[in-house]
Amino acid sequence: MAHRTPIDFDSLRIATPCPVSWADMTGDARKRFCGQCSLHVYDVSELTRGEAETLIRSSEGRVCMRLHRRADGRIVTKDCGRVRAAIERRVRWVRAAAASVLAVLGFAACSRGEDAPKPLLAPAAPTDLSEMGDVAVPAEDCVMGIVAPPSSESDDGPK
């Protein structure tokens, strides 16, 4: 049995981002079909790290993926439950803190008999940090595209 060199998974990057929105593709949460490039796009956050590595190897690196990156640069996979739970806890904490501040401001205005103050800032809309395109080596937060596993040679990319 031949020994395979491990893939430096977290150094994958999208070489050519795909302009098509994930929402415009047909399929499910794990895999969708892009009509523009006629390829299936895999959402790595719905795959385990092992499944994603097997997919890259079986396609010889020519696979289109949707990558989500954590703040520390690691790619989010289905087996990153700890990270997702931490993010959800932080979002709940921020929402609770914002609600508390607004409640205090509202009660203060009511106690003075004034109209409730208007918030200075509108709540931030959730952002989708995903992108699609050709994957190569270290990149941004979330992208989709053809995966190109890191080569053993130094490659600075296009100049």
C-alpha cells in the first residue's frame, strides 16, 4: 500500500473565485451544481476533514469547493463543532448584551416620560464570508472554486 503525503489542508486557497452565488446553484447543503462552469461545488463546512481530503485526492486536486475560514486561518469543516458552538455562544452573548443596553435606555427614557431613544446604529446584517472558485494555497476567509493542493515547490502564484 503506497503511503500518501498528507495534504496541508489549511493552506488550500481559491485560485480563481467563482462569481456565481451559492444560493443560485442547485443542490443541497453539501454539494451544488454550478451551471456556469458545469462543475459540482462542495461546501467543506458540511464535510469532515477526512471527506474533504479524500475528495481532493480522488479528483487529483481539480475540484470546486466552498471554503469557510476561521479567524486563525484554519478551514472550517463539519468536525469543527467546538468552533461553531463557540461562535454561537458569542453571538448569543452579543445579542443579550445589546438587548440589555437597549432595555436600560428604554427604561431610562420611560422614567423621564420621554419617547424611547432611537438606536444610534442599526443592527449589523449577518455577513456571508463565503466565496467560490479554484482552490490553490492560503487565502481569505471563505471562498469557492477549484481546489489546487499546495505543491511541494515554492509557488508565489501569478505576478
